[in-house]
Amino acid sequence: MTHPTAAPRTALRSLARRLHDDEGAATAEYAITTMAAVAFAGLLVAIMRSDEVRGILTDLVRRALSFEG
């Protein structure tokens, strides 16, 4: 017969092992980084769609391509 406190001790050891295990941590970090990159890309798309920004960029390209010698 096992000791009455053996089961809780075994459960605590098992829980401690699982909490110490960092398997999957890299995957979670990649997921968070990917979500941040997608959010940043969405913000850039929203900014680029604005008429004011589009006008500034168009003017910048026109001035860069014009030749004044």
C-alpha cells in the first residue's frame, strides 16, 4: 500500500516538470512576432491609403525624377 501523501507528491512533481518545460515557447514567440508584423503592415497600408500621404509621395517621386540642370 502506498503512503497517503504519495499521490499529491507525485502530482506536484508532475506539475513542476510541466511548468519547467519550455517546449513550444519558441513557437509562441514566433506567433507573437508575426502578429505584431501583421499589425504594423496593416497600419502602413492604412497610412498609405490616405490621400495626403499619397500626394506627398507622388510629389516626392516627381521631384526626384525631374531633371533641372
